[in-house]
Amino acid sequence: MNRLADEINNQVNAGRQSVEKSLEEIRELDMRQIPPAGFLVAGLVVAAAVVGVGWMVYRTRRRRTLVQRIQDAVPERVRDLPGGLREQVKRAL
């Protein structure tokens, strides 16, 4: 009987050790998953840079409308003409 009790005790102790090791591993994983402030800030900076570059690429690749292209082609002096002259120019075009 003593031998059976010792075997059960050994199995219980082995189970406890296994559970304790698992709990320690879980605690270590939780600590690793929390990023330090430096990594967080670096990640935010990289994300902002990616968004900025993406916006610039979008702006350069976007096709401008016909009206935008004509307005860019017309000199600023013509756009600044008084209302009556502007109407005459529009009718002529």
C-alpha cells in the first residue's frame, strides 16, 4: 500500500510541476507581448511615414479632371480679371 501511495504522490507532484511550468511560461509570454514604449513610438512613426508616402503616391497617380487641367493651364493673370472681362473670355473660348 505504501508503494501505491508513493506512486500516486509522485504523479501528483509531477502534475503540479507541469502546471507550475506552464503558468511560468504563460507569465513570460504575457510580458513579451507588451511592447516597450520605444517600440510603440517607433511603430507609430513608421506607420505615419507609410501613410504619408501612400498619400503622396495617391496624389501623383490620381488623374486630374479636365477642368483642373484647364485651370492650371490658364495663367493666373487671366483668372484675376474683373468679372466683365472674364465673361468675355469665357464666351470666346
